[in-house]
Amino acid sequence: MFPLIKVDNVTHLIQLAIAPVFLLTAVGTIIGVLINRLSRIVDRIRALEERLHRQEVMNIEATRHELEVLGRRLRLIYLAVTCEVFCGLFVGLIIATAFIDAFLVANLSSIMAGLFILAMFAFISGLIVFLREIFLAVNITWESMR
């Protein structure tokens, strides 16, 4: 089924696959940070909504504004997580494609390059959306301090 594969070729392939694994580690770390922020936003939304239902809020308009901003932040974090997950999927496909390329002696380098471009686009997009969410969080904090 598979052509004869030498140990040296497999060793070299594993060495080449290690670089994308480091990228996967970075993506996993970023996803962890994003999920942490997501859970904090959800907790804050629940607390504010509970206060609104109990009518324990001094300034209802300010609370509704904060809920609106938290909703925007929630959507941004969700989008950033989605981008980073797609990045991780593309990197995983790059690694799988590299091994398929080696075992089937096919030339899948253009597919791997395309997947890498998609992975970098998703990674960068996720970081840009994350940065936008951070700006929004800082701005609402500055507003509340005034």
C-alpha cells in the first residue's frame, strides 16, 4: 500500500512538523485567554441582568449601556475564538497533509502552502478582533471612571 519509507525520511518529516506544533501551542494559549475573558463577560452580564430584574440598580440607563457594551465584547470574543479555532484546524491539516504527502509520494506542497496562508489569515484575524475587544473593554472602563 505505502511505498518503502526510510526512517530518515520519517524523522525529517517529524522535524518539519514540529514548527506547526509550536504554532498550535500558541493558538491553544490564546484560545485559553479568550475563553477566560468570555467567561468573565458572561458572569458580568448575568450579574447585571440579575440586578436589573431585582431592580437593585441605581442608574438603569448606565447598566443597560454596560450590558450593550458587554454584548459587543461577547460577540468580538466569540469571533476571535472562532478565528483561532480555524487557525488550529488549518495547522492540523498542514501536519496531516505533510504526512500524507510523504506516505503517498504526492506533491501536496501547494495545498500545504494554501493551508498555511489560511492559518495565518485566521490567526491574524483573531488577534485583530481580540485587540478590538480589549480597546472596547478599556474604553468602557475609562467611561465608568469619569
